[in-house]
Amino acid sequence: SGYVAWQNGDYPHALERLERLLRAPGGDALLRAVALLTGELYTVEELAPDGRAVQWSPDGRFASYEAGAGGDVVTHVLALRAGKLQRLATVKGRNLVFAPAGEQAAYLSTESTPDLIAARVQLARATAANDGNAIRRTRGVVARLEAEHARVLLRNLGNGRERELPTPALLKWGLAVGTDGRVYVVGQERSDTAGRTDIYQLTSSAPRPLTSGSGLKLDLIVVPGGQQLVYTVDSVVVTIHDLASGETRRLPGVAPAVSADGSTLAYLTIGIDVPTYVTRTGGAPDRVTAAAGENTVQVLALRPGAAPVVVAKTAAPVANPVLSADGRLVAYQAMPRDDWELFVVRRDGSGALRLTQEIQHDLFPRFLGGERVLAVMGEQRHRRSYLYDVRTRERTRLFHNNTVRTVAPEYEWAPSPDGSRILVVSERDGDTISPDSAVYLVDLTRPVGPPEVLDRLRRNLAAERELRERGQRLFEPIAGEVRGAVADVSVARIYEYEKALYEFGSKHMTQPGNRPAIDYLAAMLRSFGYEPELQWFEPAPGIRTANVIATLPGTVNPELVYVVSSHFDSVRDGPGADDNTSGTTALLEAARVLRDRPMAATIKFAFFTGEEAGLRGSREFVRRAVASGMKLVGALNNDMIGWANDQRLDNTIRYSNEGIRDLQHAAAFLFTNLITYDAKYYKSTDAHAYYEAYGDIVGGIGSYPILGNPHYHQPHDILETIDHRLVAEVSKTTIASIMLMAASPARLAGLVARPRGAALELSWAAAPERGVREYVVAVAPAGGAPRVRLRVSEPRATLPEVAPGSVVAVKAVHERGLESWDWARATVAVAAGGR
């Protein structure tokens, strides 16, 4: 019953029942199941608040991660001592690689020259402007300058001594260290214009080239044992280079992987029919072929005379082969239909099995010991890690943040060589806006115990009760009106809208379907009783498109505007049933339902064009809003809300404003069947345009736990993949949310806190809404919840004894009892009296 309540989103009852179960006799037998339902099974430790490029040394004694940006990149080296990772050293550089024995590490240290500094400034500007073309262009310039100005340093991790390995006239694109301590670099002559790189061995005098001929040599691997190198040429030929004889063996293929014991190589062939050659003095070349149009996974024993063994053949796409430490098993990705799945096979081609059956992408397998695989699920903006048992095919979630609501996107994973520990880079706090991503250590040898799980249940239960009580208070004055509105939402109507828009095909601003979609939206809005505004503009030469805007004038404060938006365009090569016909149809239904239910403030329903071409429509809308002096005080933006990934009707609140986040949670659990998560997330969405111009006023719903749809931006983003009930529940939540926002006072502006003797004087701009009767003033300790200290009728107050670091917060209260949907906040820098 606890599990069923959890699946239904009835978290208070679920948490209460799970706690009773664990406390009951025999409850320990349920510990694993309860831990995995509610969060993590294994102990997790935060190692750093910001980091990336996590890795372990091949012997497992050391680990490292990078931090910082631009010219301030550093690499932190950690040592594993008594089961704990402890800080050993920090070096000013990047791309650190460990020697197999772990005693040495090589890295690149880059001098910040004037041209590199200027290029980094250009990249920062392009990133701030969210200009994709400029970002790609300047990123390439920065990468080349960093490679050109980098120095290669070899560090002894025992005594900290370093020496430079000279690399005159080389751009450095990658490093590797052999068993014997030799350092290798993927280098490019500064004068090269043909796109050629080579592999060099670095010495104390000058780099020694090991390769020749045209092409890009990349993906350098030093085979454990130090006798061979593996690399690719132009990403189509896998090459094995014998360091003693200089002999090379070329295999048509991609994505080479070598087992940890150095015995075995795995690689892929992608529909090619090219001979394989062994280049040597004298003798005939070997020849191996693969059928044209057939993809294969091949395994080669790294010993003289061995021939490749085809362990898997398929017409499906394949990727990311990986070997177990002893080379006995191969795992890889294949796409039998629309999403990547994981497969495992023995190195002789026997024992093939499909490891996953998930509707989302399963990606990046790697072995932990003999028969466990670590892999991740989902799309780039939110992937989650799982452990798989090859024998039983059991799946176990690896990482979480132990909360009910907030999702934790993961970005990187690095297992220790023995598979006992895993480094994870994640936004465990759900904040995808901050540039920082923390580094965590998951210890698979330390499962959580009953005290930790019970504490987790109690903390979540307290937070969930508080959220629900606060949400109920917010909505109470208009709860009856909201229930009447959401009851009018029709799944049948939503499907009719979806089908009509879907049949226009691609609605990209360059495609024929864009104009009929504009006409359809305008016609539907007219049928509801609006007179829509078409905002025609030319986002690119020869391209004319329009946003479609419907306005519901406010009855009391018409000069104050709230916007609810979704983009109606799709990618160029797909119909965009989920991205974003789903959001468009939820918005259409909200506009219909609210047409005869005006609120105190004005509501605009904005259907944006050009999102898939660089947020063109939302930027045009906001440009016009700013130019006209529109008093936009709050916004909701929905994007990708309908994919049917499982039985749960769930979606994520993507917000910049915490008040909107919490009122949308309340809207969902009070008036709908929608189960809501949350993440601080607005970049690269239409919400970004609001934020740039108006600041922290944005919420909205979309993309499940951030993003999991394998049809995302694909031609197969089709109507059959949409759960129309889910779209309806999001429409209801949107209706309830915007009704509360447009009926309530907005967040106050201009809050100032000034110490005056032993007191703290507060002042703020009077609420612009008519009918505000009072203001509530609260104080919150750093990181705590606000607690009301007093109520005042004027926009000023005096508070005694407020500790430094506390947050003072103010809300307006309407005569109907409606409060501002968010607090105005100010942090107290010093205590009253200057203490």
C-alpha cells in the first residue's frame, strides 16, 4: 500500500506507511526496497561543490576532477586512504592523465595569452546571449588557442615534483601515459592546414613522431602492459601500433575499447566494406571484410596472428562497446527501434543477451567487476545512473538526492577500477542554472542503514506536509472558482487540437506547416471569443512567421500582465507531437476554459513561433513587451508535456521563481491528478527570454523528470506517443496556477533593509494591485523557512534584533485573503546596531 500510494503521488500516506513498515518487527527485510523507492541505497559523500572530468587512476589509488573556467581551470588530485578520498594536490591545468601505476600524472597547463583571453571573452558573451552559432564558432577558436599555448607537465604524485616535456610547434589535443611512464600526445603542427594530427612520444628533448600519413589520429589508448597503442584515423580506421617493432595493423572500424588487463580490443564496424591491412616489411596483408550496410561488434585478442571475431551483427545502429576487465564480456548499445538499449555478449560471440527493455535511451555501459554493468538512462539534460546484474538482469538505481520533488540531473560517472566506488557529477540540488555541478562519491560497499532511511522518510514527510498546508492556504480563497474551471478541461478537445496541428507536419518556421498552424491557432482562439494578435516578423532573410497572442483583460488591475506560453513550431524534420504540440494544445484548452473567467490582472496566452530556430518568437514577444512598457509581473511556459513514458501522470515544474514552483505543486495536488517534480531550469527554453528582460518571474511545466523522451527532436516524435490525459492534467495545473497568480498580489519590489541603532528598518514599494489591505513581514534564518514576525498596513516596518545572514521577507495580502505568490527578500548583512 505504501508503494501504491507513492506511485499515485500520494506522498504523505506513502511516507507514513513506509515508516511504520520499517519500524515494525521484520522491517529490516524491506530496507532495500524502501531505500530504492525513496532515494539512494548506497552512502553518498559530496567531495566538492563544483567539478567535472572525474576519473580514477588505473590502480585505483588516486582520483581527480577539474574545476574553474577559462584561465582559472585547476585539477584537484585525490588520494584514497583508509577508504576515504582525501585532497592530495591541486595543479593549475587540465586534461590530467594518470600513469598505470598511479605514481605519476601528466597534464596540460595553458598560458593565458592576450589572444586567448580575448577569445574567452567572446565565448562568454556568446554564451550569455545564447547565440548557438557564435558559441560553436568561438568555442572552436578557444580550443585551438588552448591547444597551441598548452605546456605538458609530468608530476610525481609522491613528492610533488614536476618537469616540463617540451612540445615546440605542437597543438596538444590529448595525453596518455604508459606503464613505463612514457608520455604520449596527440599533436598537430601549428602550420597544419590539412587537418592532420599524429601521435608523439614526449621526451626530455623533443617529441618523437610515432605515426605518419594524412588524417586525424584520435582516441589514443595506451594498451595496459605498455607494448601497444590503439587509436583511430579519421574516425573510420582503428589502428594498433606496436611500440617495439613499429608495426601497425589497421582495422576498418570505430569506437575502440581495450580491456583493463590489456588482452582484448573491441570495436565497431558501421556498414562498411573495406579491407583490413597489417603493414610490415615484406609479407602479404591480411584481409577481413564486413558486409555493406551491416553493423558489427568485433573483438580482437591483442596477440600476434589473432583474427577479429564478429560477436554481434545487426542492421540497427550500434555504439559504445566496452569490455569487462578480463576481456571476457562485451557490452554495447544498439537501437532496435527508437531508443538505445544495452546488450551483452561473450568475446567468442556466445551467450548474447539484451540487458534492458526501457522506453528511454540506455547509454554508456561500463563494467564494474565481472558481471555488473553501470549505465545511464535518459537524454542529455537529465540522465540517471543504474546498476545492472548481467546474470539476473536486475536494475538498481545508483544515485538520487533523497527528496520527493526535486530531480537531480547527472552528467558524468567514473567507476573505480575495482568497481567498489563511483564518482558522479550532478546537480543534486536540482539547480541547473548555476554553473557549478558538484562531485559526489558513491560507495557501493556501504549500503544505507535503517537510521538513514527513517530520517529520510521523516524529513520528506515534514517537507511534504508543510508544502501541502502552505499550498492549501494560498488557494483557499479561490479554491471553488478553480475547481469549476479545471472541471471544464476536455481530453477529447485536446486530442482534436493535437490531431489538427499534427497533420500540418513540421511546423518549423522554414517549413510549409508553419503558416497553417498560425492560421489554425488564430481561428481556434476566435472561436473561443478572443480577437488574437498576430505578431508578424522576419527572423531570417526571406522567412516571415508570427506569434499568436490572445488577451484576457483584467477586471481590477488590467495594467498588470501575466503570460502563459508554449511554442507551436517543431524541428525541421519532424511533426513535433510532444515538442511542442503537447504544450500548445494544453495552452489552447486553458485559453478556452478561462475565456469567460477573467481574473483581476490581465492574462496573455502566447503561442510562440521559432523556438526551434533559436528562441526567435519568445525574444520577439519580449522585445515588443519591453518596447511598449508592458508591466509583465509573472510568466508560465510549458514545453514537452505529453510523452507517455509510464503509467504515472507526471511532469516537472521548470522554474526560476520558488514561489511559482510551490504554487504549481499545490495547483497539481489540490486540483488535478498530475504528479509534479521540480528543477531550477529555464535556459535554452522560451522562459529564458522572460528572465533576461524581467528577471525572476518564471515557472512552467515540461519534460517529465527534465528530459527522457527518445523521440526528442526526431522524425518519430509522433502523435501515438502522447498521453492525452497527461496533457489535460498539465492544462488543469496551468489553469489553476495562472488563476491564483492573476488573482493575487505579485511579488513586491524595492525591499531595502537598513540598520538603525538596535533595530532594522524595512521599506518597499507599495503593492500596485488595488485592494491590498496589509503586508506580512517575516524573518528566515539562513537556509530556513520564513516565519511571520508582524503585520503592517504601510510599506515599511521596524524589526528588533535580526541576526546577520538572516533573510527578511515581505508579502502583500489582498482584502480577499490572497497573499503574494512569492516573498520579496533581502539578506541582512550586519546585525542591528552594527554588530
